Amino acid sequence: MTQTDVTHALLTSDFYSFQDLLTPVENEHVMEIREFLESEVRPIADDYWDRAEFPVHLIPRVGELGLLGPMWPETVRFENSAVYRGWVALELSRVDAGFSTFIGVQNGLTMGAIGVGGSPEQRAELLPPMSRGELVGAFGLTEPLSGSDTARGLRTTAHRTGDTWVLNGAKRWIGNATFADLTVIWARDTADDQVKGFIVRRGTPGFTATKIERKQALRSVQNADILLDGVEVSEADRLPNIHSFRDVATVLRLTRAEVAWQAVGVAVGAYEATVKYTLEREQFGKPIASFQLVQDRLARCLGNITASIALCVRASQLGDQDRQGDQHSALAKAYTTTAMRETVALCRETLGGNGIQLDHGVARYMADAEAVYSFEGTKDMNHLIVGRAITGIAAFV
């Protein structure tokens, strides 16, 4: 792909041409992914969202495109940067935040947990088929009574007897869990009170996953309530490099920056739909794009998007340099999700009544933004992480 081709392929919302930071190979893959999203995901996204179902038939295509496992030696297909991986998250959410969330759970959280905490044998067994979409994973951390206080408040327990661990407890809001082949469960060891990770395979007795119904955001994501009632897991399925919640935080740090990128993608999707609408919708005899108040809203949206991309780019560059701390990913996630929330609200306002109806391209983004705003750490918790970095004082409780 020539530089001319790349320039012509820039998103209209990429006002400062950040995509030019990608290598030619990375750009080729971005264009291949964009084509897949536009031709195969966008046409069905509203329908699957409306029915609260996930398009599982597309999972093999995800594997073929190399969307899974781009950062692990066992599964990487070409040399790539954290900026590229973040840009892919933007592209995914620009079309469908639910589809992006599935990939985030599979790729960032579950494969991330195995990549960070797994033994060489576990990585060799699980990462390649997961990268091909042959195995689907889930990440069981959040609990019914434990969200923001997970580091200290985890209630699920693991008790070891010989080479067997027995897990008891409950999890909530676990994406992919209703159809996952394996779920990484985080539990507190009753012997040393430290959090450890366990691979629970589908069909294990005592493990049940029940779909959470009546959601009004990310409806295509199959979130589940999980019950663990005397679930037995062999020592061979414990993640040996996870010794405490500090190790879990390493996995979350890797994914939080990409969730920031995901928030940008949601804002971009709503913004692009709004620009198109304002050029087509006529009032008082001319397109509403010609009115000053509408142009003001569009400029505010584009400013939010541009500032958010800039913050994400730098956070990802720090990740590539092994200089990204919790505070960097936390600030990126907090800022971009707040800007996203304002942007989708401005977009819905611009569409008037049509802004709440799926067919006009904004309502789904506005609803999904509420979930993206909350998961991977709320704004408040992420601000406290940043505040600790600023002052040296932890103010979490």
C-alpha cells in the first residue's frame, strides 16, 4: 500500500491523521479489518443488538483476520505495536462496540491472563486455538458484591486438597461466559488469602453460567452470572505465574488502554453517523449541516475525538517502551470515556427524536457508551489511581 493509498484511507474523524503513525504493514491489516467490519459486521449489528444475540458465525473470520493474539510469541502473525492494537480497537468499536467487547474479552482479558500468568505448556495448548477462534474464553473477575473493591473484596474462594483445587463463589457480568469453552476464574486462596487464577473448562461439574437478560447496553454481548459450587480444578489448570492481585492488575493494565481506544471508537461511530445525517436531513429548506449550532456540536465532537486519540496514542507508545504505568492507562480510560459520553450525547441531541431510533445510526452507540464508561474501572476509580500517582497518597477507602 502506497502512502497515497493510506492517506485516502484515513477516517474523516481522524482530523490530525494519526493513522499515519502506523507502519505500512499495520495499515494494510487495518484496511483489511475495516473492509470486514463494513461488509460483514455493520449490516447485521443493529439486528443482533436488538435481539440481544451474538453473531457467533463470524468468530472464525475473526481468527482468519489475525485479530486475536497479536502480542504473544505463540500467536503473533507480524510485528506490530500497541498503537496498532489500539487502533484496531477503535476500528472495531466504530462499527460495533459489542463485537469489539467480544474480542476484548477473548484477546485482551482471557488470552492476556494466560499469556501473563500461564505456564509454557498452558500457553502452547490454549493460545494458538484461541487465536484461531476455535476456543472461546471468558474472564471471571467481577462478582455480585465486588466490583470496584475487587482487590480486597474478592469473595470467591479456592481451597487446595492435594493436586485439586475446589472453587466456591459467584461471578457477575462475565462476557462470553454463556458459550465459552474455558473461563479464567479468579479466586482467593484460603491458605494464604492471595488471589490466584484457574482455568475452568466447559462442562466442569458445579459450574453454571446464566445469561443476564434485559440489558440496555452492549446487548449483543453475552454476559452471564456464574455460580461455582464445589468446582474441582486440577493443579495443572492453575495459572502458576499469578501469585496475588498485583499480577491480575498487570493483565488489567494491558487491556485498560485498549478500552480507552474502544471508547474513542464508540465516539467516532456516533460522530460519523451524525455528520452523514446532518448532510441529508433538511429543515427550513436546507440541510441542517448548514446551521451554526449544528456545526458547533460537530466541532465539539471532533475536538473530543482528536484529544482522545492523542492521549491514547501516547499511552500506547509508553506501553511499547515498557514505560506505561497504571496511572497512564487509568487516565486514558477515564478521559476518553468521559469525552465519549459527551460526544454521543451531542450526537443524539443533533438528531432530535431520530436519535433514539436504531435506524439512524446513533442510538446503539449512545446506549453502548454507558457500559464502556463503567467497565475496566469506573471513572472515579481510575481518577483515584491517577490521584495516587500525583500525591503519593492512596485514597481508595
